[in-house]
Amino acid sequence: MAADLARDLAVNTAEEQDQQRLARLLDTMNRLHYQARPDTSRGLGITASNCVYHDLVREHPEVCEFDLELLSTFMDMDVEHVECTARGGRVCRFAFSPKPTK
């Protein structure tokens, strides 16, 4: 479901640079109330101050997989969930890295 949503959101982004895609992703996340901003502490990344699933994730951590798939598919990159509010973090922090070439 997250991959399908990401592909729908990423229409016409194939020619965009990583920073342009990131800006579009941040805009989408902020419209969904994530309070997201760029995070350069580990290269290209995102910090979100408001986890929209915060209460649900405490009992069902697999819900984070939705965000991870959405971010990975939209950016066409691997994503690491560096910090999570539901697991005691102050924010949710995601770091992107290029997918290995096949």
C-alpha cells in the first residue's frame, strides 16, 4: 500500500535531483502533519517531530514499515530509521542512501 502511494505521489519526479524530491516529500509529509524538515546529520535525511502513528506504534511497531516503504519508494533510495519516538527517541529520524546497483 505504501509503495503504491509513493509511486502515485512521485509521478513526474524521475528527472528531479535528490534535493528536489526531498523537498516534495517534505511538503507531502507536512501536509499530513509530520512536522518534517531536512536532516543533514547523516547525509540526506528527514527529521519528523510529530509521528502521526505515535500511540499505535507503541503496540504495533510494524506500522513504521509503512513510512519506511513510502520514503524508500518515493526517494528511490534505501532508508534507515535512525531514531523513533515510539522507541524512546526525541524525534523520528530517517537517513537515505543510494540503493546498491544490480
